[in-house]
Amino acid sequence: MGERKVAEINTLQAELDELIARVCGGIENKKEEKKCLSRIEKLRRTLSKKRSGSRLSRDFKRDLVSYSFIAPNFIGFAVFTLIPIVFAFALAFLKWDGSNAIEFMGLKNFKRLGSDVFFKAAFKNTIIYCIGTVPLTMIASLALAIILNQKVRGRAIFRTLSFFPYVGSLVAVTSVWKMLFHPSKGPINSILYHVFNVPVDKLPQWFSGGLVLLSLILFSVWKYMGYYMVIYLAGLQGISGELYEAGSLDGANTWQKFKYITWPQLRSTTFFVVVMLTINCFKVYDIAIMLAGGGSGELTTSSTVLVYYIYQKAFVDWDLGYSSAVAMVLFAIVLLVTVVQFAYQKKTAD
Amino acid sequence: MAKTKSKSKHDLIKKVVLYVILIIIAALMAIPFIWMLSASIKSDREVFQMDPFVLIPKNPKWSNYVQIWTKIPMLTFVKNTVFLTIIVTLLQLFTSSFAAYAFAKLQFKFRNGLFLAYIATIAMPWQVYMVPQFLMMRSFGLNDKLLAIICLQAFSAFGVFMMKQFYEGIPNELSEAARIDGMTEYQIYSHIMLPLSKPALSTLTIFTFVNTWNDYLGPLIYLKSTSKKTIQLGLKMFISQYSSDYGLIMAGSVLSLIPVIIVFMCLQKYFVEGVASTGLKG
């Protein structure tokens, strides 16, 4: 190591020591302190670089180790998620059938949406489905979690059982539902006919016409309440028992304890549940085609949903640009709902 | 005295109401599955017989469970699904926990920016970009290849997010002490962090296993030839072809449920703990 370099290192070290002493001594001015700290960090970096004598400083090596941890996931994530997302935005402004020349459309794809009857039906149905499913699932899962958080016999069995619908494959559970609610042969309609004397021609057609959205909502609540129940259960276990003891001492009844302790304490859990539920509801596709779809899974205007239309336009009609325009509408709604919920959460937290 | 008596009576009523509600919910949850099991050993005529309804028919039709393997190439579907699910779950567990360790415990350049890229995509439904993703995979020659589903499922932002939340709950002193003892970051990850993260890993395993096993839309877009199809696709294909072979459909459904139920039962004792500690509750 050259003498000049040693001297250089020494002066830098001296400056560093002085700065550290100053910061340790306490600096009144916050801005000044911040300035000193950043100067220290910079000096430390140059020093370690100079000392080790190599161009690769210790920080750089540390960064490399960190990147080696991230790389296996990040490369896959970047290639198969980030890049397609960028393409999705571009595609919405193009006209392409996947093989011939690409044409720039500007906003024409979006204008076309306005006069598309099938799109409007898909949009309306998806919104109705979400408005029904989100609050019902939330209430059902919260109620179930509160019950299963108490000391009841066979709690573990009940918990496991309520998770079965979530774990079970959609193809399997929808085929059972279709049998149970079969319009002419199913046990539900048999009960309506034999026990409640509903005439044959008035027996409900659960999976077509006006009732179809209701059936989709009820099925979704049944299938997903167990999942959100677990999230609520985790939230409930985070509430300190002392709060309830204090409540009891003040003579609070069960409802008051729920209103003044449980519900406020669960606010962030509820927020998470509602955001996740909303995102998942707007993605609905397979439930609709399996419960309401015809032989080859086709949906009519009474049961169509946004994702079904994205799929049809892309993989059946090969109208890729238009399909992406529909996808952008889906994205915009999800984004809007999430932002509104975040804003609301922030407002109530203050 | 009278007061305590009325209080215990009050408690008793509360208990009864509680159990009645529980039993109703449990019945709602269980009946479809009981029906499925019962119908899977019935003939098509017996399936809808309500008067009288029998749970187990006099002559159980076990042949449904044999026939389902010959009516459709069930063995191929099972093989494909098992292969996909195991590979995806292993990749997901490894890459997510590996990346999450760096995000939670290491300092490096662009850390926040990179993590933001993950967070931003969690709220982005896959359905928004499934079309360009398909076009890209097709140009890679992955159309109708099982590898496409692996690429699609194995690198989720969700897994990284979940594992990071969990690791942040582990005190820094542990890794600091190990660093002073001269352990490399890789050793700290494998010897200290991994053994501690059983609840989070179990939770992620359940989610990934269930999602991959039950996925329908992904395989529907990518897997076209019968020899590549998964159980879900195969079962759906069977249902639309033989829509009135109820006993067979139910037997196939029961078969498709068994692996996920087993995985769930094995890992569930860590599950609530996992959800609680990974910040999934918000």
C-alpha cells in the first residue's frame, strides 16, 4: 500500500471519527444531524473500499449476496408477471389476432365497449355478484370465527370442517351443488315440492334466469367463508383478554363487548378481508361457468361475468386488443375499490 | 342465590343456542360432501331417490371407483396434476422464502423499489394479464407444455410477501449473533431461519398446493392435448360428456379431493398460527 494512500485513509478516518463524536454528543438541529449521518455513511463506504484495496467494496459484495437470494424468485416474477402486465396495457390500444399485422387503435377499443351489450351485461353481473358476496362472506366468516374462538366442544373438528369447501376443488363441489339444486330431481326442490307444496311449474330454476346470480353468491359464501374465518380467527387471537375482563367489570353485555371491543380491535383484519374479498370477487370466472355454464361452458347474458368475456374475446374470437380493453376495465375497478378502501381505512384510523 | 341461578340458566340458554348454530353450520358445510360420498357408490337410478333416502345403498356400487379410471385417462390426469403440484409447491417454498429472507433481514441497494414491484402486483388480478402472458409463453414454445403452468404458478408475489412478514417477526438479534459467529448469510437462512418458519411454510404449502391442484383457468388456457390435462380439466371434460353418469362423476370428485384433504389435515395444526404470524390478517 502506497504511503500516499495510507495518509489519505488516515485523514478520512479522522474526519469520520470527528463526525461520529459530534453525532454522539447530540445535535440539536435535526437537519444538521441527518446531514452528518449521511456523510458518515458515505465516508464509511469509501474507507472500506480504499482499505480492502479492491474495486469491489464490502457493500457491493453484500449487495451481491442479497441479490443472489432474490434472483431465483425475481427473475421468474419479472419474466412471467411484470413483463406481461406491461404488455397488457399496450395491448388494450392495439388490434391484433395473434398472427397477422398489428394495428394501432388508440381509444377505439374502449369506445367499442360502450355499445357492447354483452360487455355491459358482464359488467353489471360482476358488480351485482360482488355487492352480494363481499358483505355476506364477511359477516358469515366473522360470526363463525367468533363462535369458534370460544371454548366449545369439538372446536378443532368444526374448524377443519368449515375449511373443507375452500380446499375442495371447484369442479367437484360445483357438481354436487348442481345435483343438490337440480331443478327436477334435486333434493332441495323435492323438499320444496313435498314439504312446502310448491307447484311443479313454480319450482325454482337455480342455475338459469333470474336466480342464477343469487345461486352464485350463495355458493361463494359457502365456499370461501372458511378461508376468511381463519383470517378472522387469527385476528381474534390477537385481542388481549384484559380488554374483555375490563369490559366485564364495567358490566358490558355480550353485544356491547362486541361493539366496543371486538369490532374496533378487528378493524385492520376486516380491512384486509374486505380488500381480498373484493379483489377475488371481481376475478370470478370458474364458479360461473361451472354452475351456470352450458355443455361446453358457455354463459348467457344473465350469468356472464367480466373474466368470461376476457377469455372469450381472447381465446375464442382472437380479438386480443379488445379483450385487453375489457381486462383494463377489470383492473380499473379493482384499483378504484382498493384505493377507496385504503382511503376509508386511513380516515377512520385517524 | 336467585341471581346466580338465573345467571346459570342464562348461560345454559346461551350454550344451547351456540351449539344449535354450530351444528347447523357444520351440517351446511358437511352435507354436500356426505352426499358426494354417498352418491359415489350409487347407481344413477339410486342417486336421486329421496323416498326413502339411504346413505349407503344395499348394494354399494364400488365399480364406480374402478370405472372412472377406464372411462377417462384418469391415471394420466393424476400423474400430471401430482407432478405439477409438487414441483410448483417446492419451487414456490424455496424461491419465496429465499427472496423473503433478503427483503426482511438484509440491507442492499434498491431493496424498497424491488419490494414495491412485488406489492404492486398483489392487487393485480392475474386475469388482467393472462392474455399477454399466454402470447409470451406461446412465443417461448410453451403452449401445451406442463412447464407453462410451472412458470405461471411458481413465482408468486404473494409467497414472498407472506414469508417476509413472517421473517420480520423473528428478532434481528438471532441473525446478528450468528453473523458474529462467522456464519454466512446462506447458513443463517438454512440453519436458523428455515427451522423457525414451520408455521409460515406450512401455510404457504397449503395455499400453493390447494391453488395448483384445483386450478382450472390456467390449465384450460395452456393444456390442450388430453395427455397433458390435469384432474380438474379431465373431470370437467367427463362431466360435460357424460352429464348423467352421476355416480361416476361423484367418484371422480371424491378422488380429486383426497390429496388436498390429506395435505390440509397434516399441516392444519400450524395453519392458524401461520396466518396469525405472517400478517395475513392485515
